[in-house]
Amino acid sequence: MPKRPSPPRGPQPLPPPLLGGLGPVHPTAPPLDLYAPTPRPPPPYSRRDPAAAPVLPPPMLAPAPPAAARVGERKHSSPARFDLKTPPVGRRFKSRKQNPTLSVRRGCTDVCCTLLFVVFLVAWAVVAAIGFLWGNPERLIHPTDSYGRTCGSERKGAYNLSKKPYLVFFNLATCASFSTVFVGCQTPQMCVETCPQDYFSYLQMQAMFSNAQIVKSLPCLDSVNKTDITTFDQLKRLVDSGKCAAYAVKSAPVLGRCIPQVVVGAGDAVTGKDQTLKALKDKFGDSNLIPTDLMLNDSSKVIESMVNNDPWIVKIASDISVSWWAILTFILIGGVAAFTWTVVLRIFGSFMIWLSILGIMAAFGAGSGFSWWKWWTLTKAGAVNDFSFQPMFHLYFEMPTTWMVLAIIASVALLLVLLILLCVRTRIRIATAMITESSKAIGSMLSTLFFPVFTFGLRFLFFVIWASIAIWLASSGVDNCRNLHAVSEANPYGTACDCRTLGKDPLCSYVNMTKDGTKIAWLQGYNLFALFWTQCFVTALGQIALAGAFASHYWAVDKHKDLPTFPVFRSLYIAFRYHIGSLAFGSLLIAITKFIRVILDYLDKKAQTTQNFVLHYILIALKCCFWCMEVFLKFLTKNAYIMMAIYGKNFFTSAKDSFGLVTRNVIRTVVINNVTSFLLFLGKATISAGLGAVSYYYFSGLWIINGLPQIQLYYYFVPIIITVVGTYFITSCFFDVYEMAVNTTFICFLEDSEQNDGSAAKPYFMSDDLKKILGVRNESASK
């Protein structure tokens, strides 16, 4: 092997220095000082202040590559949030300014969440199959007692309840909770001949025991022979074990169920001293088993409109059947009015905002002046201040102090409005410009106004699926039939027999209906969570579809030529193609928060029954915190979907970028959100109240229209309520689109003002009005 040469000794001449590996330095370049300190690198590029980036002398590099090798390179070296694709020849975008919603490189985001969502839906289908296999909705349609027997029916060889058509609940207050969805109404239920007609508490028997009163008024299970109850201690043991009810209330049959007639301030509410549960509790004690009248009112949610057992539900159905065409007409008129309102906002948006602000100031000013005048007048007249209880409320307004308090409140409110107006007047101008731009975007894409029909259809579909599964699960159970003549030590309850042989096999007897309550509760919980997740997912899908459409309008150079042919459907396709996982993840966060709130509600109900007030208030605080978290997550995810529609990034990146934009522009965000919400609420309230007033005059017969038949109704308030609710819903569909347009335009505006600087390389995309408000302009516009 040849010997390796040793390195040369002593100083050697340096080779020609290289710069970036591109070859020797040009001969005319200054000599390189190897012992000079290494210069510090320039500070990173600041997107907030592009002009602050230092201008470095261009290095003398090798010749640039040919033009063919530069295809697809960026037009500027500053970092961008998206990668632009070079549009092919012949594409409509001939300007060097690109629309990111159309040009950004996209890929599937949050794929793991997509797989998780698919697995979740498959599991939901399995839950549905279990419910359809075990359930029987007939048990819910007809009143069924705790043994699974149908009230008012007869089953040969099993039971005969033909003379007991009504179902009574031992404690209906336990049904007023979300937990009823999981495990049903957790109270004994039995069939009776008549509903209770009196208020009764078992504690009455402590002072004066009466077996006849117990037999007459207190519901007990069929296994209890009430005539054998001879002492109060015996009665108390039956109540504690759940075999007898702790109380009874005056009830009326509704759909075969005995519902309390207690409704505060409605019907002939019982006000006698000894005829309410409160009076019974005050007189005989509580023992934590008897609820209040208000608790029963919350549980029943039924207004007493049944007199002499009249079929009021049949009457309501009859009213709807004869007035449906008028109801639909009023609702359609409300939709047209909502569409007209959006057009008015486009034309007079700025005027309406300032008119509303001036109207609020005028109202506070007039209220303040009138209140001070009334205070001065009453004080001069020597009116007396007496704030003790007065049965006539209007007497309080004849006291000077009342008007002084109102005057101070109105004056402080007026001062606050003036200060806020002085501080945020520029931002209010931005809000008016945002509303105007959003109106233009909606006018350019009218299909966005009808897109909520698609999302409503999906929501309704998932709701029907959830309701069907919940009904089948709630009605699940297995009939338990036994041969009671074959009792032994191995089979103390008798051997099992086929329930289909009831009436044929004299030895086979019906015992009860059995079901696994724990398993049903878990399945119902999964079903409820599926409802929350799917509803939130549909909401997210609608938001990102509308955001993509409105963002494409904002970033378009030419608002007429540079828009896609079908912007909403294109944005919807992109959402399905690339962002299902991100939408599933964002909606999952909100669904989890909703589900936790339901669990807290269930625990709170349990804490109230055990009289654990410390735990009760802790749970109230937790429910408040999770409500705030849900509101925050809705705000965060909506802005994240807007950024996702623009740049195509995953959920975390989009949420981080959008949250950063909002936090750097907090005051603008608060002003624009409040101004927009106020205007849209004003529109909803005006249209709904107007249609409600018109429908009242028509359905009540006060307004007779020639050519239209006069409708005869049992309860004219029924179609009025349906009209107002339907009108508010359809106006909300229109205005939700408008609100999404404003939010998208605002996020795009913030991103535009931060990413661009008005130079030829990075021009602003905002409208001329917004440029004028900010005091900026594009360089091309100044030439």
C-alpha cells in the first residue's frame, strides 16, 4: 500500500474564496478579510411592518438560471402563509395578484379525525341496530306502568287493566332533567282508574292516621294492599321503599298520563290555604320527599287548558289543519321581508347604524330629562317616599326617589354611550364599511341566501335519526314470563316460559318487563352525544362553505370576473374533499363541552334531591364555566373555519392564526360583532313582531280581508305562536348568512391589512372605502 503523503508545513496560499458554493468571487470584488468579526444576521422579516426589513446589497452571484427554471418561484421573498400555484395559460386570473382561496395548495387536513368520525358514525349505526332489535315504540305511545303493562288494555293470561286507563307518576319532579333521556323517568309508575283529585301528603297521617284516606288518595303499587296499612310507621316504610307515593296532587289526564294542574298564574291555579304542596309542607313537614309546586310545573310543562276533559290536543290539531295555508303565507312573507332587509342594509347600512346609535342616545337623553323633570316636580309638590310593600305597583312611580334613580341610570347610560362613541367612532366606520362590503358579496352570490336550506335539511335528518334511536332504546325491554307452579330452591321465581303462549298455557304467567337499565343509559348517552356532534358538524360545514364563498369575493381582483361560477358549491366541495377531519375535530370540541354540561345538569339534579347545597353551588359554578367555554369555542372555531377556507391549513394552525388576528384587533372585533349583532337582532325582532301583530289581527277576526275566508279557530293564539316562531326561524336563516359574511369579510380585512403593504408586489385587496378609512392606498393607484 502506498504511503500517505504528510500535509505540507508552513503557511500556504489560500484558495479563491467561494460565496454560497456558486464559484469564485468576481475579480473586481473587495478582498476578503478572514479575521474580521462575523456580522450578525439581519433581523427576521416582520410581516407587521414590511418597511422595517433592512435593504441588503445584492451579492455578486453566478448568472441567474434560465427563465424556464424559474417557473413557480415566489414573486417576493417575504414569508407567506400560503403557497401559490402558477395559474396555467388561459386562466381568467391574468393579474399577478392571486386569490388565495382559489390558488392555494391544499391537502387533506386532520386525517386522523376523519377516521375517528367515520368510526363514530359506524358505532352509532350499531347503537341504532341494537335499539331497533330491542325496542317497541308501542310501549311509549300508550301509557305503560313500571311492570311493562299497557294501561287500559287486556292481555289474556297476563293482566287485565281495561278499567285502569291512566298512568300516574309517584314523583313527576324527577322527570325534569336531561338524565331522563338516558335512563327514563326514574320514578314508579302505575295504572289507575282516575287521576288524583286532591292534594295529599303521607305526613298528614302522622298526626291523625286514617286508612280510608290512604285508600282514597295515596297511589301505591298493585303489590301493596292499602287496606292492610294500619300504622304510620308501616306507611313510612312503604314510602321509603318506593312502593307508595309520598304525595298526590290534583291532576288531569293528558294522553293517558296524569299531569298536575299546577301552573303559576294560568288557568284556575289552586290558591287555597290547605290545597297546595307548599301548604302541606309548611303544616306537616317536608322529609325531602315532597317537591314544590314550581318543581312540578317545571316537570310537566303543560299549561292547564283542559276543562271537563275536553280534547285540547285535538282542537289544536284542528286549528293547525284549517290555518296551515295562512301560517305558511305569513312565514313566506317573513322570508321576503328578511331578504328585503338585507337589500336595505346594502343601500342604507351606514345610515341605519348611525340612526340606531342616535336613536339610543336620544332615548337615554329623553328618559334622563323626563326623569329629572318628574323628580323635580314631585319634590316640589312634597311627595312622600315610602318604599315599604305596596300592593299597587304604580304607587312607586309617585315617589321622587324612584324618578331620581331612573334619572341617574339614564344619565350614566347616556354618558357611557357618548364616551364609547368618541373612543370607537373610527371602528364604527369600519363596521359600516364591513356591512356594506358584506351586502355586496351577498348580492353577487345570491345562492348563499338559500344555502341554509341544505344545512337545515341535514340538521333535521340527524335529529330524526337521533329521535328514532332514542324512542326505540327507551322502549326496549323483554317480557318476563314464568311458570309460577314450578317454584323450587333452584328456581325461586319459577321456570321461564314463552310469553307467546300466554292464554294458551295455563301454567305460564306474565311477571313484568325486564331491561338492563345501565346498558340502556350508556346507549342513550352515546346517542345523545352523536346528536351533539352531528349537529355541530353540520354547523361547521355550513360555516366553512359560506366562508369560502365570501372569502373568494373579498380576495378577487375583479369582483365580477374573478369569482368562481358556483362559489358556494365549490367551497362545499373543497370542504368535503380536504377538510372533513378539521371540521370533525372542531365540532367534537363543542360537542364534548355540551355533553359535559348535560352530565353536570344530571349531577346537579342528584345533588338537589340529596339536599347537598355545597355540591349544588359547585356544580352551578362548573355549569357556568362550561357555558362560557362553549361560547368561546364557537367563536374560536368559526374564525378557524374562515382561515381554513382561505389558506387550507389544519385546525390548530387556522385557530392559532385567527385567534392571533383577533387578539391584535380586540376593539375592532368587539365593535363590529356588537354592531352587527344589534342590527341583525333589530331586523329579526322587527320582522317577527310585525308578522305577529298582523297575524293576531287576522286570526282573531279583528281584520277581515275581502276575498279571503275567515278562519274559525278554537285557540287563535296557536297559529300566531307558530307564525312568530316560524318567522323568527326563517329570518335567522337569512341573517345567519349575513353575519357569516360580515365575520368572513372582517377576518379577510385584518389579514389583508397585516399581510400586505400596498406595494406593487403586495397590494391591498380591500375596497376603496376601507383604504380611505385606514388612510392607505396601493402604489399602482398613485401612479
